[in-house]
Amino acid sequence: MNNALKTSAPSGGGIHIQGTSKLGNEAARKNFLRQLESLGLDGYVNTSQSDARLPSLRFQLRAELADEWAPGCDTIQLGDKLALDAQGNACDLEREILLSMLLAPVAFEFPSHDELASAVRVRKNIVAAARRTSLAFHATEAERPAEYWTYDEDRGFTILPGKPLVTALQKATQPDVSGKLYSFSCYRATEYVILLGIAQELEKANPELFTRLQQQWNTRAIKSGEFHEVFLREYGSMGEPLPPKFYVPGDRLWFRNPDAHSSDVTGYEGSWVFYLGGGLFTNFWNRDKPFTLATKCLEIFHWRNATCRDHAGELRIDEEIVEQRVRESMNDPAEVERILQVMLRLRDPQGVYVDGGCIDTSREYPRLVCPGTSDLVLPAC
């Protein structure tokens, strides 16, 4: 492999490391090169300095390789193109994370190489935790291991005194640890997986912040919109949408239900998942059968064909009918193609159900975590 770092003119996307000095930039460059070299990726990367007045290094996958490996920023096929085993090989997962970031159409910005390295580890933690997560779906009810958790209407589910945060999260989401499936909504489950991935990194990289995170969950849970604001960054938007098949392992994302009628069923407005790499997305209700992009689209499409009213007159979706309709569709390639032409469109704006599909315009990933540069600010307990 060619170990010489190529240079190119600056452009918008890729990985940016914002240094504070020429000396700091050179150290960051060398550290990132060593990381890339350890993975056999150093010969595939261009680098440039974006602004001489404000030192910033930009790393990008060489354009001809990006066009060959991920045309149109389609990272779904990246693992197959490069024979990466993101599910069984931790180094391959790291390769896929970095390659996806390096060819991204938007910039992933970091104040240091330490923050970049932590961000990659957090993504790996999230993927590993998401693969182990298996839950009992319930849109309105929830339960947690009673020996680790307690509930209060004002504070939410909090961790009992003396119980470690990481273990409590694993007990709640991983039946291999607890021996039981606990009820969650898919949205709340993603919060627990993200929190676990961050906590595992903070234990080593920022113990002081980890201690405050533990204290936070002993006092009051952070959830929903507040969780998003405190812990996550969002990239892509309705005005500047991401390419429909661009995903980085560890991204949290939403598949929208584009059918107005079935989306009125609580819990079926859409589906929150993680991208695992290798073209696969989480399936918290059957973790051994993760979704492909096609099977996820088929599942959501057929919610409309399984909507009915229960004995109380409430709208619900019959999951057995969904599974049956998905199986039938999978046996008809022409039908699959027809459905995907509808579902792989970018979603309509909120409240609109016209021509959009299920693909969201944005993705989410955790904030910075290192001492001195973290932008993860916990509220007062």
C-alpha cells in the first residue's frame, strides 16, 4: 500500500480536525495517520489545510475511490465492495466508520485527534450494544430491572443508589445480561443504547464527566427532546438532505411511516434504528434478524396493510399480517422493486403525506466527550 499522504484542494465534506496551532495540527495529522496506517487506510486519503488563518486539517477519501466504492455516497454497499466484516471484526467496523466519514458529503468536525478517536470508539460501542439489545415492544408501557431501577413520574426511571450506570443499562436492554426482555418503545431504547455507548467511553476518557453522568441518572432521567439536545448532534436537514443511502455505523436515524392512516397507530409513526454497518439496521424485537434497507422499507410499507381496529375500537397493527405480507413481497422481485420506488424517496415534511417515502433527511450521532473539549453539558440535577 502507498503510504504517502495525497494532497488535494479543499472541499466541503470528510473529517476536519480544527487545531489551535501549527504544532497542534502537525501532531493531529501524525496521530490520525498512525490510526489510518494501523487499519491499512493511509494510502487512500487526501489531506488539505482549509484556512491558513485558522488552522484546520481536512481529510477525505480520494475522489476516485469514493466514486468506485460508494457512488452517490451510497455507504450501504461499502462493506460488500471492500469485503469488510463489520459484524464480526472490530477493525473492519472501525474501517467502515472512518471510510464513511471520510467520504461524507458534510464535514465531521473535531477539535483534536483525541476527540475523533473517542467518537469512533463511541460509535463502535453503540453498534456493539445495539447488536446485543433485544426488547419487548410496547408503545405505552415500560419496565426496568427492579434491582437496579426505580420509577417516579417526575424523575422518570432512575438508577438505585450504589448501582453502576453501565450495568444498569445493560441489564435493561441486553437479555444476555439480565435473562429477561423488558418493554420499551423503540425511541427510548435508542436513548439507552446511546447512553451506554457514551458512558463506556467516558469511564476511560473522561472519568469526571462519567461520575456526573452517573449522578444524573441517580437523580433524574434525561429523555426525549432534552436527550437529543444534551447528547446528540444532527447532520443533514430538510433544506440540505443527506443522500438517501448515506449512513455511518453508529448513526441513529428515523424511518418515517409515509401512510397517513396507519401512522395514527401509537408507536407506528415511524421507526428509530441504528445503522450497524454492512448494510444492516437494528431490529430490537428480533436482534438475530437485523433489517436491510429493503426489508425495513417493506416492513413499514406493509403497516398500512395490517391496520385494523381492536375490540375497543382502537387502531392497531397486526404484526403477524405484516410478517406475512413481507414474506409474500420478498417472493416477487417486481413487487419489491415497486415498493422500494415508493419507500426510498425522501420523506415529506411533518404533517404532510403526499409523495414522500420513509427516508429521513438527517442522522444523529453523539457529542464530544473529551476533557477540555466536550460539548456535552449536563443540566443541573
